[in-house]
Amino acid sequence: MLNPKETAYAILDATGVSHLYGLVSGRKTGMLCYHNVLPDENFSRKGRYHTDFPVSVMERQLRFLARKSKLQPVPDPGVPQVILSFDDGMLNNYHVVRPLLERHGLKAMFAVCPHLVDGRIPHIWRDHLHLVLRQFIGKQMVLPMDNYSQPHAITTDTLPLIEVGFKQWIYENRLTNVYEIIREICSANHVSYQKENYDPLRFDHMSWEQIRQLHADGHLIASHTCSHRVLSFLSDEEKRRELDESRRRIEEMIQAPVNTVVYPYGNVDEVDGHVLRVAAECGYECGYLNMVRSFAPGHRLARERFGFPFTAYTPYLAAVASGLHDALRKRLL
């Protein structure tokens, strides 16, 4: 039984409205943003990251895209197309996504962080916080949001709320030393700051050898900055270090030019005009946001990306891919 929303999209799809909108005034070219694709048996909807997909859903989305769109890893101006991108460079990108793309004869763009590959930081800070918090489920721990003044009970229900609260605290205070704060949390709660071995497919990064293999397979390797910090919070000098060192390190390791950057988080709170200026100074020719509508339309370093919802329902995907879903949402809001 379809719910009212699914019924509406089914009607739009069956009557050809989604397709017609895409042809007349909708999205001609789009960059699709994905992160992690995990085996179904390792995937749980409860407490999952909104960036995680099970293989079965990804498989159906790829079949849909292969039927509806021209898929390729790099933009071809003037040609309607959809480009696949995978952020963060976690191990599942090699062991799960790579064979999945091979089965469908597809190429994609993979955005990686050299400091993670080189082991200079154990995990992306948001992942590291999650891994520390899960060690304390059923226990108490102290946190920096109240200056470690009182213990907090960690449960499966409170864990995601604490993650949200921590991110809000980081953003409200525009904190740049987030990795030092994660180290401080570990120290205050007497746990190791080193890399966790929990669920390597989801939380470990690819090696340079694996990234080189993706490049050899014909996939595009892009910079995702050195350490996945919020660029708009950083000084110009720090922005330059994150962007320039990342590009140079990837070029050194894959022996090929890197001219594309995918901004971490990539929304209007994390990317601004200063970031675009520094990215241009660092030699990037193309930059991707995580916004359906760019704050700098037409700017080569502020190109839009969109994501499919966590569904394999074809009429809904058709409305998203054509741009009709976004147009309707904008009108209703």
C-alpha cells in the first residue's frame, strides 16, 4: 500500500510529468552525492548515519540511473548527464562500491582526505566521537560542552542527541581545533585516541594502493581537504594548507593531476566566498558543494550536488533526478 506521498509521485511519473519537467526546465546535469555503501547484513536502520546506504538500495538506484541518465565520472559540458561521487574515501568505497560499479560498467568520482590515508588522524572527527560514545553505552562520561563538569549517561537513545549537540556546539563557537577536542575527550574519559577497529568497512579509510587502483580503473580522484574540517571556520592560511597540501599529496601518490575539490559538509555554513577564492589560488578548476542550489550560481568552484533519499522507490527517484521534487518543495515552502 502506497502512502500519499508515494501515490503523488507515482502519478507524476506515470503521466510523464517528471520526465517532461526534466526535459523542459529541470536538471540537465547533476552530481549525485554518496558516502558509504554497506553490506545489507551489516546495515541497521536504527541509529544509522544518514550518509549510509545498504547495497540492495544502492543497486536499485544504480539500475534506475543507468536506465534514465547518461552516467560518467567527469562533467562533459553541454551533455545531459549524472555524475556519481563518493565522499570521505572509506574502505567500503573500495571493497563494496568498486565491484558494484564494475558490475554496472560505471565510473565515479572519489573524494579523499590525505591525513586519513596517511594515518595522521585516526578518524574523521564526527566518526571518532561516535566510536568513543559507543564505548560508553550503559555508562557515564564527561563532555566538553559543559566543560567536563558533570557525567552524562550514554544510551542508544542519547548517543545521537549528544552527537547533534556536539556538532551544534562546534558550529556555534566556530571551533577550528576539533581534533584536539576529540583527543581531549579521550583523555578526560581515559580511553585511547588511537584508531578503533570497530566496523572497518565503515570507519577505516582506503589505502593509497587502493586509491591508485581506483584511478587505474578510470575513476576520478578528487581532494576532500587534508583533514575534513569546516573550511569557513579556518583562517586563510589554514584554508590554504587544507586545500593545497591535499591536492599536492594526492597528485604525488597517484601520479596524476588533481583539479577537483569536494568541500567537506559543503553547505552554506561551511563554504563561503573566501573558501572559493583560496581554492582558486590553490589551483583547483572545479569545486563541488552539498547544496541543490549554489550560493554562487555558475561559479566553477561552487557547483551543486544533490543526493537521493534513502529509498529505491522509482517514481520518487525520477522526481529527484529531474529536479521536480526540489521545485515542488521550494514552492510549498
